Amino acid sequence: MSGNRKKLFGILAVVLGVCIVIGAAFFISDAVRRNKVADVVTVEAGTLMPDASMFYNGTAKKITYASDISTIPLDVPGIYDIEINVNGRVYKSRVEVKDTTPPAGIVKPLDLYEGETASAEDFFESITDVTDVTVAFKTEPDFSKRNSQVVSLILTDTSGNTSEYETTLWISRLQEVVQVEATTGPLELEKFLKPNVTARSLSLVSGPESYDKVGRYPVRISVDGEIYESNVEVIDTIPPKGTAEPLTSWAGDYVEPERFITEIDDITTVTVSYKEEPDFDFVGEQTVSLVLTDEGGNETVVMTTLTTELDTEPPKIYGAKKATAYIGIPFSYKKDVYAEDNRDGEVPIVVDSSGVNLKVEGEYTAIYSATDSSGNTTTEEVTITVKQQSVTMEELEKLADEVLAQITTEDMTIREKARQIYEYVNTRVTYTGYSDKTDWMKEAYNGIVKGVGDCFTYYSMSQLLLNRIGIQTLSVERASLPGETKHYWHLVNYGEGWYHFDACIHRPPFDSFMVTDEELEAYSKRHRNSYYYRFDMDKYPRTPTKAEKSN
């Protein structure tokens, strides 16, 4: 073989080898692509076809469908062949349409006349599924049964997916529910009959006692002698009516909205609230809007005013006056002393007794003070006279118990006992015009044992006996001017207000048991000494009026 021919064969061999290598590489590359193409992709029935890239697990510049996917029935379960184009080459795959979603439906209650029946489909307003659905009763209802019963239904699609629903079936000559406006009157039973149903007789067998509360209530009605069930739904569509009055309050005090309302007219219960809460710290007059809301949610707005005032008046201390303390006997500074405030009512009393020595005879000063919630304070200085005992409290209490055993019985009221004390003291003492007005214990003893003394003796005996039966007392001393005689009596409270109690004899005669300020003043005016019952009224609580007493 010549050299040229050998050279040619060499070139051909090289070219052939290159081609074989390129072909093998292309074959391997294509095989790789085929291995990355999904055998099948699953989609839910009724959804859209997924992007073509879902069928290829590798990377590629361009992946598209080679098949016409509009021909694939995505609402019919099954497996369908498709082709995809990966970088210009076409590969086969498959798409599987599956139905795993159960059918959905919207049920409704049925209301039938007696003798009517219904199919399972009649209980549905709508049914949704991508495939055909069959409707069946889970348990066949009893169409001969009167009134209400529960109905169970089953939906099944072509893939065997199921869903269950419940609703109600009403079979009656009566309506299942009748709405009535809230009322205090009886029901109109004819309203319960269904259209085109007549009855010879209707009567209420059972139901609520009244229909003035919003809500749903069961009733039983006799229709021509047969008992049927129904329900009455009480509604309230009529707004309430109301009247509000102006109020005056202290600045800083919260006022409940109900306090403004003087009258409400509505069948149902009405609540009262502020449309906008007033400024309770404001001093002066402001407009208040009140919302009346009944059980039906109906609202009415009424207007009024609130006037708020500052509290600048301090409390008043009652009963804080000069007193006698006895060495060796416990002394109660606050006994028969209390404080009242125009805003807070009764307020606590604080006593500074640091300047009083109850072990040494003499006159001392105790300071009484009371402070209200606004910070207003009242202070009074009281003289406390400390003395040796002329008679012991044990002796006095024994004497008092002996007297009370003679003049009272256990079944008497406290007022009746007080009356007996008044009669005893009034008739026991012979008036001599003299007493030791520095020692009430001594005078109480003298009055009971010796039966002589003056107004202070009457007062002292009353003090002992009234305290022994537990009645509340305040000591009163005449506001005497220089040269005028002194006089002593009590204000007492047995639970019906404060009244004057003065067991001393009177000229002209005067029954001074439980008398009012007016009666006391009237006696003073007809007495030869017109100042007889003069006292500082600001330091004592007011009594009821004569009219209130008589009632």
C-alpha cells in the first residue's frame, strides 16, 4: 500500500472514532433526560393542569407541553398520556386525575304539612363536587311523626368520598316558630296555624307565664283536642320611653346613670348608660345624655343636667361636751359622741387625750377632731374633770338593775322601757333645787337612794338607767347667759331618730318624753322663762318634725 493510501485510512479512522464518541455522548445525554421525566404526576380532580416543569426533575432552559392539554378531562378521575418538550426533545409522561375531596352541601330544614313526604335531595339548598353525587338518608325519617325530628343525610361522589349532614324536619298543623312583640297580654293562638289550616278550637296547654322577656320559649297548643308543639319567639322592636331629672352631686363623686331616671316605660327590662360619661371633677352644670336600652336592643336617648359642687363644709361633732371622769373607772371619750358630714354621713372621730391624766384630780382638755373625705376638719376642745369616786360604778349598776327589774319586763320594747324610766325618774325625785353638778354618779345615787335633787339629779338618774338598757344618748346643757340658771337633759335615739328626753318636773306641766325640737321650742315660748330650752342646735342632730313624729 502506498504512503498516500495509508494516510487516508488513518484520517478516516480518526473521523469515525470522533463520530462514535459524539453519538455515544448524545445517547447518554438523552437517556439522562429520560430518567428525569416523571412517569406520572397526580392532580386533584377539578383543579387546573400544573405547569409542564412539574413533569421534569432536572434543569432545562425550556420545558413546555407537547400535547394539547385542553383535551384532558380534569374533572374525570383517570390516567391520561401527555408529552412534554424539554430543550427541543419530546418525552412521554402521564397525568393521574384523582378525586379525594368529599362533596359539600348546604342543608336546610323542611316544614311539611301532615301527610306530606320529601326526598333526601329536598333537604339541600346546594351540593358542590366535581363529580356526580348521590344523596341518601342515613336513617329514613318518620313522616308520620308529628312536630320536630332530626334528619341525617349522606352525600357520596363517584370516587366514593362521603360527607354527612344533619338538619330538622317539622311536620305539624302549626308553624314551628311564631314571632310576637313583647307583651304582658295573652298569645293570639290563631297566628300559630299554618296557611290554609283551620281549627274548630285552640287552647294553650303550656307555655311561659309571661311574654315580656326577649327569647324563644316552647309552647304546647291543643288543636281540636290534639296536642301540638310550637315555639314563640318574643321580640322587642319598640324603643323605651323615659324621663330624667337634674341631679346635684359633689365634685369627684361618681353618679350612677340610673339615679337620673325617674320613669321608664317599656315591656322588657331596660338598662341605663351614659352616652358620654360626664366629667365628675368639673364644678358647675353640664348636660348629660343617657341611653335607655331595652332587651331588644332598641335605644332612646334622654337629656338632663348634672350640677357638681365643691364640698367646703366640715363635719359636725355632736355630744362632745364637758364630762366627768372618775379615778379608777375606765373613761370612754367617744361614748355618746359622733360626727356627721354633709357629704359622707357619719365620719370617724379622733380624740387627742394626751393632756388628760385620769389618775389625778383636776380639769383637763381633750381635743376632738373629725375630717371628711374632702379634707375639711372640725376641732373641738372639751373639758374633762377628773374626780375621786364618791360611789362606785358597781354600786350604781346594781341599783340600776334593781330599779329596772321593778319597772320593766323582758317583753317590752326599748321605747317602752325608756317610757318606764321617764315615769320612774319623774315621780321618784323631790325637787330641792340643789345638786352636785360636778358628780353625776353621786347625783344618780342620791336620786335613787334619797329621792331628792334638782334637774341635774333627774338628768343623772336618766343617764344611768338609759345607758343600762343600751339606748343611745347625747347630753344637752342649756345655753345659759350670766345670771340664768342651768338645766340638763338628753337627746335619745332608740332607732327612730333623735328625740328630747327630760324627766325633770315642769311648771307648767309638760310631758317631755320623746319630744321634737318644735315641741321643745313651743314649750319655751309659753314658759315664764322663754330661754328654758335654749341650746346650740348646730351642735346637736335635728329631731324629726312633729308631722313625721305623728306618722
